[in-house]
Amino acid sequence: MSKIFDIFLGILILIFFLNIYSFYSSNKNLESKEFNRNNIDEIINTKISNLPILKNDTDNVIEFNDGFTNEIKNDKPRNFWNLLKFK
């Protein structure tokens, strides 16, 4: 029973790869790829022309926060090396 299942699975895998190969080597697929490669600039331009232009609503949104530099200037000693010391 196991031998039959192995043969069936092998045939199924072989059919799968043959179908993939036949699709990628078909004239329809090769012509489609060649058309896209030759006309890529036109295809991109048509896709770009359909994009909507969004209104800019980001005026005066970002404010510089200098509070971060004030936090760094504190005089607390760093404790990194104390973590590595044995007590």
C-alpha cells in the first residue's frame, strides 16, 4: 500500500512540474512577457496618470522639542559598569 502511495505521489509531483513548465514556455506567456518588457515606460506612465493628488495638510505640524536635550544634561552617573561588578 505504501509503494502505491509513493508512486502516486511521484506521478502527481511530476505532473505538477510539467504543468508549470508548459505554462511558462507557452507562446502566450512569452509574448506577454516580451510585450511588458518592451512597453514598460508606457505602462508605468498610464498607471501614474491615474493616481490622485492629495492635498498637503502638514503645515506647522512638526514642532521641534528641545526637552530631550535637557533630560540628557542631568548629572546622574551612568550605572552600566556597576551592573557587571560582583557584589
